[in-house]
Amino acid sequence: MLKANVGQRFDVGAGTKCPLRRLPHRSARIGDTALTLRKLIVGLGLALSVQTLSATAQTPGQPPDTMAARVEACTPCHGNKGEGTTDVYFPRLAGKPAGYLYNQLLSFKNGRRKYPPMNYLLEYLGDQYLQEIADYFAEQRPPLPAPAASEVSAQVMQHGQSLVARGDPARQIPACGSCHGPGLTGMEPGIPGLLGLRPNYISAQLGAWRYGTRTAKAPDCMQQVAARLTEADVTAVAAYLASRPAPINAAPAGKGAYVLPFACGSEPD
Ligand code: HEC
Ligand code: HEC
């Protein structure tokens, strides 16, 4: 059913493997983490009721309502400062534009982006609260991880570099760098940098756009970009991006620093 829809919506060409097949580890993990999650959700619920109770005054004996305490439900998967963990599908959050992070939290909350543990966790959190969490992770600056050791051939790496730097005009694929920035560090408010992400995460996200489990506000330009990529393109850009060394300054460029090739609905709601 899902597979048929994918075929209808995005003609990715004969012989293209279903992107769902790339995610066995992720689907298995959802079951494994169900118990931990239930604990986390209960924990977050408790933390929130404590927060509501102590909204104006700090109740004696209660832990302080700091942002670090609020995000305790997030850090087992995303790292203490949002630097990511060893799980290759758990993304880094630190230093991404606050508007982008906020958009993602809203998308998980309203189901535009699907990953059940995050969908459940955010279901009852208010928008103001989500904005504050987004601001918190956007301000963190832990160092970017060392580049991933490459498992692909030099030819595949070269193809990835070419798509990132130049795109493929014949197939109407814009250069990734035209939106993500010449240094791939993104732009405020809604375009994330592409450095410090693992290849598995990148290819899972591009697959998610292709089969519709990740969507953004219209015009969803990544859906249009991802629909034009073949499986081989995805492998190549994921490997190339993950091989990039950390720049001295990984902060996103300021709003309007460069003009996008076509509009994206990346302004926060
Ligand atoms: C069980 C592990 C887990 C927990 C707990 C968790 N996350 Fe996530 N989070 C993930 C995974 C996995 C993804 C990527 C999902 C996907 O494939 O789209 C993600 C994605 C995100 C994203 C989007 C990142 C990006 O670059 O697009 C944000 C923002 C985020 N999480 C914030 C949070 C916050 C805030 C909390 C705590 C309230 C939290 N997460 C708790 C696993 C988790
Ligand atoms: C027209 C502008 C545009 C182009 C071209 C573009 N992107 Fe994006 N990209 C975006 C926007 C906007 C987002 C944030 C979408 C959202 O809010 O969910 C994004 C998000 C992403 C993400 C998610 C990052 C994360 O942390 O989850 C990945 C991965 C990505 N793009 C890869 C690529 C690759 C690879 C290319 C080139 C083949 C590319 N993009 C070309 C605009 C673009």
C-alpha cells in the first residue's frame, strides 16, 4: 500500500529499491525502546506538572525548573547538549537554527513528520514550551563530531560532491549548497546545516521525504529535491556530506545571506 503510493507520487525509476528497506534497524528499535519511552514520557509528564505548579514561585525542596532539567527526556537520545549519541539515526540538534528546530517540533507534534517516540513525547507540550526547547538546543555549541570513515568508492564520493556543489541541471536537481549554504552550515531561520550528520541519518531523511513520512510546510522544497534523487544519488550525497570536516565556525548564516533557487516554506509557523 505504502509502496504503491510511493511509486505513484514519485517516479524514481525502475529498479529503484524501496527506501523503506533502508530502515530495518530503525523499525526494530522502536519496539526495543517502547519501555524506556514510556518511562521517559511519564518522567516528562511529571516534570511538566512540577513546572506548572511552580510556574511563579520555586516550591522549596523541588528541583529548579532549569532548561537542562526540562530536556532530560530528550538527552538520552540526543545527548546532553544535543550533540547526538552513538545511535546513527539519532540526530544532532545543537547549533541548528532555532526556527528550523521549532518547525521540526511542531511537525512531530502535528504528525507532518513521523517518528512515533517523538510524536508521543511532544503531543501535550505547548508551542511556547517547544519554542524555548528549540532556542535552548540552537544555542548549544558542542564540537562537531569527527567525519565518518567512508565506506564508498572515490567515484561515488565524487558523484556526491558534484550533486552537493553543482546539482544536476539535466535532472532539475539544484545544488544542495544553493540552499544549505556554500559552507553547508545552513541559514536562519529555517535551513539546517548538513554537517555533523551521519550518513544513515541523511539517507533515512531523504528516504522519508520520498515516501511521505517526513513533510514540511508547503512549498516543501526538500520533497521536490528528494523525489528527483535516485538511490545511488542518496548514497553518494550522504557519504560525501558525512565526510566533510568541521569548519571553524559552523553557525548558520544570517537570514537573507543568500538567495534560494526556489522558495521553501521554511519560515517558522
Ligand atoms: C527515543 C529517542 C528520542 C527521544 C527520547 C527524543 N528524540 Fe528527538 N529524535 C529522535 C529521532 C530518531 C529523530 C529523527 C526522527 C526521524 O527519522 O525523522 C529525532 C528528531 C528530532 C528533531 C529533528 C532534528 C532534525 O535535525 O531534523 C528534533 C528537533 C528533536 N528530535 C527534538 C527532541 C526533543 C526536544 C526531545 C525531548 C522532548 C526529543 N527529541 C526526544 C529520537 C528521540
Ligand atoms: C530549495 C532549497 C533546498 C535545496 C536545493 C536542498 N535543500 Fe535540503 N533542506 C531545505 C530546507 C528548507 C530544509 C528544512 C526542511 C524542514 O523544515 O523540514 C532542508 C532539510 C534537509 C535535510 C534535513 C536535515 C536534518 O537535520 O534533518 C537534509 C538531510 C537535506 N535537506 C539534504 C539535502 C540534500 C542532500 C540536498 C541536495 C541534493 C538538499 N538538501 C537540497 C532546503 C533545500
